[in-house]
Amino acid sequence: MTRVVPQNILVIRRDNIGDLVCTLPLVRRLRECYPDAWIGMLVTRYNAEVLQGNPDINAVFSYTKRKHLAPGESAWAAMLARLRQLWQLRRRKLDLVLLPAEGDQRSARRMALLVAARQIVSHEDLRTPGAPAHEVVRASRLLQVLELPSANLPPASIRPDAVLRREMLGRIGTDEAPVLGIHISARKPSQRWPEASFVALIKALHARQPQLRFALFWSPGDENNPLHPGDDGKASRILAACAGLPVVPLRTASLAELIAGLSCCERLLCADGGHMHLGAALGKPIVCLFGKSDASRWHPWGVPFRLLQPASQDVAEVSAEAVIAAFDELSAAG
């Protein structure tokens, strides 16, 4: 029996930045197997900039979750905009909708039903549950349902905005000095490295390698904001302690700015989180700090990395010396 090749495909991924990045190898494989198909993605507005310029995707549709509404934004207006997009997708007469996330997919499935896709594929369609694996592998198991190859998955890949990247290079410096990107923010308390450790690391690395430049990234905002806590205070204290050293502050107000800034760095230090997966998708070697997180599922995909996770699962116990040793190992490995 001849398999029908889908001509219009939609991938719905409505969760966090890292989850979306870990879905991109699946999308790349779809493009390899269906080079002439129309492939769209439906994501949240918060994450949409991850997909900018992606050659595997024909169109990006985004919507705003209620919890992400900005002050003054109407929930009714956001719902109406979402329904308009779903109607637009329905008119495309989709052959296939993929739901790569595991767990409760009721909202994503409702969207898939509203766009009237001929076939909806989710983890419920797998014959047997998969063994524990990296999120890239988990998402790409849907390829098995389509009888497409799911082994030897490609790396995730994202593209920085060219204009923003030039602006970031102007701020960091366009000479040949190497740049280490350091992202100081983490959502989970167990993954927040103390500011004193960042200061000790920067000073020690500068003493060893005076030409090294540091790009300091953080999530903007007040640390006491209950909805969207940021690290403006922590960053200012680190910068004050490192006065006179080549540390460039990069308070990125948008995801596109963060991607552009990370793309200018040679290597990265960060905790597990969306920014780590963005760095990996930009091809950057990474030293990553893991607290209470499943390292086998969420480690950087497709790039050289060293992962530091103490037995206590509290990254505060990781020393600056351990991070420097990890960077030395990365350099020695080439």
C-alpha cells in the first residue's frame, strides 16, 4: 500500500523555550523527508522569535496565553486573535498535525480539532511507551508513527537576526578577542549560582587570560516581582564587583536580542534553562550548571558540553574552580 505524503503539516508546541528548541530536530527531519510540504508551527507569542528565519518552516503562528498577557491587554482580544488564526489554519486543509509534547495535551488537541486536520499524531499513538531519553528524542518519537527515520537526529538550529547581531557585536566589541557569554539567571532556586561565585570566576579567568572578554546576560526585571522576577539587582552587584574588568552588560529585553547576543560568544556558562538550549542551537560549547533537573533529559543537544550537578542538586555548591576546570576540559577536547 502506497503511503500518502502529507502536503500541509502543522506542529503545535505551546510550552517553554527549551521544549520548543528541542522540537526543532523533529522539524528538520520532517523537512528532509517532505521537502515540498508546507510546514507551519503554532507556538506561544513568548517563544515565536526562536523560529525567526528557520528554513524548515514556511509559516509561524503564535498566540498569547492568558498568563503572558501584558498589562492592559484584553483576554477577549487575545482569544479572538487565536480563533482567527485557527480559522486561517483550518482553511489550509491540513493533512497532518503533530503534538510533540508528552503529558496532558488537551489544549493542543482542541486546537488540532478546531483546524480540522485529517490526521493528528501524538504520543498516544505510539505502540509502546519510550524509555527515558533526551527531550529531542522524546519529541521525535512521533516520526515512528509516520514510519519515518527517528535515529541519528540532527542538531537543533536557530538563526540570529542580522541587524540585532551587528548591534550586539558593536556593544561587545568587533576585535578578535574571545568572548565568554555568562547568563546569570535561572528559574529554579536550586539552579541559581551565587553572585559571589560569578565574580570569583570572572576575576580568576581574567587573571589567567587578560584578553578574554565577558558578556553578562540576565533576565531583566526586579527580583521581587512575583510574576516575572528578574536579575537587575544581581547583575548590578556583579558588575560593580568587576569594575575595571572587560565585562559587557547585556540586559536583553527580548528573545531576539538574547539570541543575537549569544551568537556573538565563543563559549557559554549558564544554568539549565531556555537560554542554555538557545546556546546549543547556536552551536556554542557550554558549561552548564544543573540543580534539581533531569540532566539526561535536558542536557545541551548537539554541541560539546560539560555538565556540573552536585549530589545535593544545589548549584551553590559548585565552585568557581570546578567551572574553570570544566572549561579547560572543553578546550582540551577541541
